[in-house]
Amino acid sequence: MKRYALASSLLAVLILSGCAQPKVQPLYGWHSYEAQMDAWFRQTTTSPDAQLQRMQDDLEKMQAAGQHPPPGFRAHMGLLHGQLGDPVSFRAALEAEKAAFPESTPYMTFLLRHFKDRE
């Protein structure tokens, strides 16, 4: 009876350990991006310059960890560059967003065209 209980306990442990999932790495490095977007939409964020600096710091951390920026990250950085009057960085960031996420092409093209009209 003891052997049966021991064998069944061991079998249960082996079966349950086989169901354990290995830790899956996230597809994107989010860092503080979600919190920054929340603050942006609630209009409780700091200056565009401070937010851009924080995002650049996050981008460096992502690159060091081998992670990719999430969708919209580069575009938001571009819009911050546009607010700060840096059209070259604005265009580069939106083009980088288009390259990373081809499905964003129509919207990025719209933003680029709209920005060009304002110049």
C-alpha cells in the first residue's frame, strides 16, 4: 500500500510538472510606455522634453535587453519631436514606425503629409 501511494504521488508530481509552462519572454519591451501614454491622454504628463527623454532612456534599455519597442512607441516619440520643433527626428521616427509595423503605413503617411502641410 505504501508503494502504491508513493508511486501514485510521484506520478502525480511528474504529470503536473509536465504541465508547467516555461517563462515566455514578452514580444515587446514596454517599460514605462503604458504609464506615459496614460499620463499623456489624461494630460497629467510632464513636458514633452521630459517625456521624450524618458522614452529615449527606455529605448536604450530595450535595445540593451534585445527587446523591440511596442507598436506606437516610435510614432509617439516622433510626435514629441514634432512638438519640440525637430522635423528631422519627427520624420525619422515616423518612418521607423512604418518600417517596423507596415500596417501603420496609412496613418504614418497621413501624419507626415499633415506635418508637411503645416510647414
